[in-house]
Amino acid sequence: MKKYFFKSESLKSNHPWIDSTNFSSTPSEEVLRTVLDKVEIAVKNRIKNGGKEVKVVFDLDSTIFDVKPRTLRIIKEFGATKEAKDISTEIAEWSQQITSCSLLYTLEERARAKDTPGTEEEKRAYFSKAMSYWWKRFFSDAYLCNDRPSAGAVDYVHKVVDLGAKVIYLTGRDWPGMSKGTKSSLQNSGFPFHQEISELYMKPAAGQDDAEFKDEVLREIRVDSEVIALFDNEPANFHVFEKNFPEAMLVFIHTNCSSKPAKPVKLAHKISDFLF
């Protein structure tokens, strides 16, 4: 069943890696089609000659899922608390009016935005408490139901599966705290999610570094898999992708990302959504 979405006008994060990376000049739609073409060719070749299973890797947060509604719910919940109002009634009231489109990656970035009311001292105090409130809730099962599929993502991932490839969901979410909500989100959003056509990899513990975890998983996957492309929003992960699958298409989805340092890669493609 097809799902339709408006193209997002959300703010996008900046990162030095984005400015310094050698991105291809290929338009977004052509990048997406090229991945599908490569999948089709690889699957036909495997049927004819045998070989490794064909796969495409997708990150979850800010890649195939828009997580801003999750953050927005938490911000508004905090703004309704007595603690928030005691710091600044003005900021607490303002927080109830913001939209997910205006959110950046961190609450600190949001605090620096010019439209945020209050004194500098109030903003520092407010967003420090808000960040603690956010941290305890964002990485938990209970709030994952607020995530929404990125524009075109559900249809696109189905196209990959329909061509005969297996989908790898490779996420920095941790299994103990987020597995139940993650599986529900994938199923309820309509993403392909059963054993024959997909695999889900989540961190065994919340404290593990995302890039290190993904490196471990990809080292295992490359033994018996031909990965055609890897989609992710975090610059810090791309050198790991390139190291493990130098022939794969590295697709950076420019939405929101952390400020973690990132190593350069030889070539990457950049898209903003999965719409054709």
C-alpha cells in the first residue's frame, strides 16, 4: 500500500564534513534510481551465477524515519511542567508553539535560535533542564511511536525488496531500551519487516559508539553479502561504510546530524528524501 507525504521543509544540520566531502553532482532522483538499477543487476547476476546475497543498508533515525515529532513531543511535555515554568514562563509558553520543522539536531541549537525568547541566562538554564528531560525519554520505547517515515522512504524500501534484495536496518538505537518500539514502528509504518526480506541490527548496550557498532556489524555482513548501497544521516559513519564496502554507493541523507568528528571519504552521494 502506497503512502504519500509532503516534501519536508525542515531545517537541516550543518557539519564541516558536508562542506568538505566530494559529493557527486548526480541529482537525488537519479541517485535513488541508480541504486535500484544496481540492485536489479546484482540480483539477476546472483540468480544466474550464484554468489553473495544482495543487500541494501538503511539507518533509521533521521534517515528513513523523521524523529523530530518525537523530540517535539518531549519538548512540549517539558514545557508543561512546573520546573520549566519556574525557570521561564515565557520560554515554556513559546515551546508550545514551535513546530517540528523548526527543530535542529540538538536542543542547544534550538536554544541559540534567534526567535527563542528570554535572557541568555534563562535560555541556558531552561535548555539544560530540557536536555536532561529529553535524554531520559528520547532513547526509550515509549516515544518511538511519534516518529514518522521520511518522505518516500516506505515506498523506496519496498522497491528495493521487490527487486530481490534484502534490507538491512542498521541503527544506533540500543536493543534493551528501544527494540520493542523500533519493531512496532517499522511494522506500523509499513516498512518491509520479516525474516526473509529484512534484518534489524541494534546496539547491545546504549553506551557503545555508533560508528564502532556499525563497523562490527558490517565486518560480519561483508562475509556473505554484496551490499549495493548504504543510507545514513551521520557523517561519522561514512568512513566505516567505505572501509567495509568500498564498491558500494554511499548515500548521505541531509537531514539532521550530530557534531561528531567525521573522516573524509572518496565519494558520496547526497539526497534530502526518498521521493522520485
